[in-house]
Amino acid sequence: MSYHQRLSLLILVDSAIVLTSIFFSRFLLEADLHVITLPLVVSSITLLLSHHVFSMIYKLYKKAWEYASIGELVCIFKAITLSVVSAAFIQEIIVQDIYVRLLAVTWMLHILLIGGSRFCWRIVRDIYIKKDVNKKRTLIVGAGSAGMMVVRQLIKSHDAELLPVAFIDDNTNIQHLDILGVPVVGGIDQIEKAVADLHIDNIVIAIPSLGKKELNNIFRECAKTSAKTQILPMLEDIVTGKLSVNQFRDVQVEDLLGREPIELDIDSISEYITQKRVLVTGAGGSIGSEICRQITRFNPSQLILLGHGENSIYSIEMELRDRCGLTDIKFMTEIADIQDSVKMMSIMNKYRPHVVYHAAAHKHVPLMERNPEEAVKNNVIGTMNVAKAASKFGVGTFVMISTDKAVNPTSVMGATKRLAEMIIQHMDKSSETKFVAVRFGNVLGSRGSVIPRFKQQIEKGGPVSVTHPDMIRYFMTIPEASRLVIQAGALARGGEVFVLDMGDPVKIVDLAKNLIKLSGNSVDDIEIVFTGVRPGEKLFEELLQVNEIEEQQVYPKIYIGKSADLYIEEIRKMINNYSTLDGVILREQLLNLANGNMITTSKKLISIG
């Protein structure tokens, strides 16, 4: 039906209702249809005309009545009341009298018939939707404004695959009530029972203000069921039109870390990055590329992308150019190996960066156990090369990315990263450059991390391999890690090791179970097998050594480690001799040196405490 046909039909129906209301009211009061007086005719004409006028004013002829709610009812009330008041005003002018009883009964009939004629469209539509057996029965967690918005949108959309069946909400004042025709069946602890009793296929979490810990608690309850769990998009994505209310996203493992993400101090970061030259080593890697993305928000004058792999550097360059096409940021690329000290000097001299983020490193624990000499070349010598070049050519701030595996290391990778920390802390004592390190745990989604591996195994139908049932790790997201690195540069005074408060550590086996459930499977469908702890691995990781712990946060969720003792002469000897050592002996020396256990007469202890 076209708009004009619909308008004509509504005007015709309303005209019949208006005239029926006033004449039937007269019949109820007088019981005599033959008593048609001039005032009655004038009142009828006035009521009819004023009804159409106020209906136009309140847009009653433009509303989609199949989606009518309280707002539309209020508009009907206003239009009819003003129409009756207009009729009363004309009666007073013409006959100097107002037929109060007649107008009162007319007003009531008018509202009843107009409201009924409109809302019957909504009733018919609701009945049609509730009989659609092809829709997935859905439980909405959260009966607040967002939850009601979700239900209203699902009811409104013919194409929606989900049928709202019930709400879950911890607010006891609304439990056992109906909201938009959907019952509130209980609190969070009733999710498992509600899914079983109501034959729920999907669960939608619709609480935008939900914190990470609360979301984790809700997901634990949802995970006890076989229903697929999804979550409402961020409100800013809905408001900006990127996503609609009914475009739910799957719950990601990042949502379940149990803490709120770190927020940046925009002013302090802008001060040292905006319109400055910034160089990122390992710019094509998971962390390096995300650092580059975050940095572009602060409009540096030049961003130098340095990496060893041409494909990864090309990819991040193209992505940043597309993203920042309208800005005046100059993107420069350098394909280089940080083990090449001459090349590092040349690049630093060429660009003279104000800030360097050193993200290039070998990070795979098992691989470095088998190739300790490569770990030394890249993580230790490579860091020294970049740091020396930065110091020589006047870099203002040098931020090195380290790892929690550098604390009391048991692996070659952790030991070499601890030695790299010692090198830059030592250099900070004699250089104008501020050298700092940033230490964090496992990064979700980074290349070679456990999450992509688990996902691949789940896609193949399992089994999912976990090293040990008691293995625990600290986790953070790639954006979190990158923000910490950038914020550390703003906090840097020189020589610090910054550590992110990553909340409670997570059991790897629990992470595997969550991923299996998030993928729509159950732990009965996909087996988890334990393969044993690999060489160099610990069951748990620490963020700081006992003598490094500084209890007070220097920034929300960021701690700073106390300065430690450095064994620089021993590191230099190891660098000079590592290529002549057997792999087993080299590994032993690295671990002893990183843990401060190499006691020799030639050792020179340099304390920065």
C-alpha cells in the first residue's frame, strides 16, 4: 500500500470513528436518534475537522502503528483531547453552553476507538511473530534500556532470526514482571534453569555498562548451557551507524580477562609524540604494527617502519596509508636487520627520530631453546645495536618491549630479554636518551600465541593440546599491550621497568575450555589433551622479582619496578664468546647470568639502585 493510499484510508476510518463517537454518545445519553440539533451538527463538524488538524500536527497519519508503543498512545491522547476542547469552545461561542456529558462520553469513545483501531495492527503483528517457529528462542540478559531496545528491535524486524522469549535481570523489583510482553524470569543465577525450561537456543548479553569481571561471571553461567552466547555491540558503534542493535557479536576471549582496559593519558602522550619523528622496530609484528596504529592517533610528523620481513612491513604501510590518507603523517619504511649495527647507525643518522619503540625480538620459547645463539644475536646484540644508535644520534625516549618471562627466567628467550633489560638500564646511566623497558604477559591473538593455535585445533575438531593442567599465565590484548608501551614513553624518567596490572592469571586449560564453548562446541565434543611442560617453560610467570617490587602504581594499572643489579662486563664477555660455545653451555650461561648466579672473580657489579 502506498503512502497516499494509506493516508486516505486512515482519514476515512478516523472520520467514521469521530462521527460514530459523537452520535453514539448522544444516543447513550438521550436514547433518541431523531434529536439531531444544530449544536450537535456544528459540534460534529468541529470535532471532525479539529481531529484531522491535530492528527496532522502530532503525525498520527505518519506513524508505523505495527510498532506502536507508549509514545504513540500519548500522541493519540493529546490529539483527541484538543479536538474535544475545540468542540467545547465552538459550543460556547454558538449556543453559549457546553454539553459536558456529551463531550465527556464522546472523548472516551473517541480514545477507545482510535486507540483500538491503531493498536490492533500491533497486536496482529505480535501474534504473527510469536507463531514464527523458525526463529531462535532467545534469552536477553539485562532488562534495562539496552535490553528493551534489543527486544523492540527484534520484534520490529521481520528478518530477525531471534525471538525474545525472556529477560534475565538481577533487579528484584522487576523480576516476574513482563516488559514489552517478555517476562523477567529471574537473576543471573537462574540462567541455566531458564535455558532448560524455556528451550533457549541463543543468549544475548545486553548490558553496555557491564565490567569485565561481571561479564566473566555471566559468561560462566552461560557456559553451563548449550545455548550460543552473544553480546550487544558497543553503543558508540550503534550510535554512529556502524552496527545495528540486532547485529550481535560473539563473546570473545578478550572479553573474559576480568579487568577493565587501560586508558591513556592523552595530553602527556601528545606532548612527546605529536609532530615528532617516531621509529618502530619490528613494525610488521603483532605488537609493533598495533603500536604504529595507536601512534597515528597522535599525529606524528614522521613514522618510520623498520622490520626484517618485507611482506609484513608492506602490509602495515599500506594499511596505515589507507587509514591516515587525509593526514600529513609521512610514512617511511626500512627493511633492515637489527643485528646489523652499521645499518642501525645509518638509519638513526638518516631520520634522527625523537622516539624509538623497540619491538623487534625472537619470542618463541621452544624455538629459542633449540637455537640459543639466535636468541643472543637478535634479543641481546640486536637490542644493543639499536640502543647504541639511538643514544649516539640523540633519541629522546627509547622504549623496549620486554616480557614477564624475563623475571627469574628458566628459558633462553626469557634470559635474553632480561639481559636486554640490563643493557638499556645500564645505558640510561650514561646517555642523554631516556631508556625504559615495558614488561607484560602473553598477548592474546599475537602471532604464535596460544589463542590462534587453540582456534586452529578447534576448527579441525580437536583435540586441543594443553601442556599442563596447572599451567597459568597472565594475558592481555594487543591494544592493551600497545597502549602500555606508548604510555610508558610518557611516564619515562629513565631506567624504569614498567609493568601492567593484568589482573589475575588465567589457567591455560580454562582458556581452552572457554574457547571451545565460545566456538559453539562443548568440552564433550572437543577433547583436551595434556602434552607435558616444554623445555624452558614454567607453570607460572612472575611480573617482578622480589627485590623489584614497588607497590604503588605510577599510573592507573601501571607499576614500576625498582632498579636492579646489572652484570654488564659479564654480558660483554658472553657476547664476545657466545659463538664459540656449545648450545647447552650457552643456555646455562645465559640463565646463570640473567638470574645473577654467575659468580666469578672477573665479574663487575654495576648497581643502579
